[in-house]
Amino acid sequence: MRIGQIARPGSLGSFRVKANEDDVSNAMANQVGEWMEPIDGHTRTTMQFRSATGRLSMNAQGLTSPRSFVFMIDPEEEDNDEDDDGDGLVDEGKVLLEYDGNQVVMASNVEGCEFNITGRTLRIVLSAGLIRRGGSIQRFSSEETLYLRNN
Ligand SMILES: [Ca+2]
Ligand SMILES: [Ca+2]
């Protein structure tokens, strides 16, 4: 899976997630949507990280600019467990990769997108649907577990 390949060299200490309302009420963040350190074991729909560049400097390895994976619900859908646009998929959207001002669609027709960091383990679960001719839906999901570098 390409998302896993891109996230694999991510530096453990560089991972961030977008704060939600719970984070703000628990004083983990100042406002919804700001990037904050992940909470162990929490599942998120976004994540950001930097990777070691592999270019050795005098003291330490450099880190790349941030890369972010962001789940964005389709404009015709609301996050309400219902199929608002009537295409058979529920709360579907896209997973975007954002880096250096660029935005790339990694996956579309995504009904579920989970990033979970527990210790050094990053778990990525995506579930998506394929709308076949005639309107039937073929659903599939992929799961990947990575061990993050501690640098
Ligand atoms: Ca839909
Ligand atoms: Ca919906």
C-alpha cells in the first residue's frame, strides 16, 4: 500500500495528528484542527510526519518537510452514518497526501480511514468501496502495521 510506503521512513518523534474537540476539552490542544502530538492508542483520520533525509550532517540527520495524510469527506456527504448522495457508499471521501504545497489523492471512495500509533507501532486501516456497473458495491479494506524509527 502506498500510504504505508510513504509513512514507513517517518521519524517516530515527528508524528502529529489534528486536534479534535475532545483534545481541546482535555487541554491537549488549544484549538480544533491544530497539529498535536499523537495520544498513544488513539485512532485518527489524519496524521503528519517528517522523514529522515538520509543526508548526514555534522550533528544529526536532517528531516524532510512535513507530509500529511488527511481524510476529506466528499462535498456531497456529511459525517452522519448515512449515504447522503445515494451512491451506496456511506460517509465516503478521499485520503489526500499533502506536502510542500502539493496535494495528491491517494485513495477515493474511502468509507473508513484510521491511523493509530501505539508505542512505536503505526497501524493504518483503510476501507473503501468500488461501485460496479449496475450499482452494486464491492467493499474491501487493507490494514498495515509499521514499526517506526526512533529518530
Ligand atoms: Ca455516498
Ligand atoms: Ca453521510
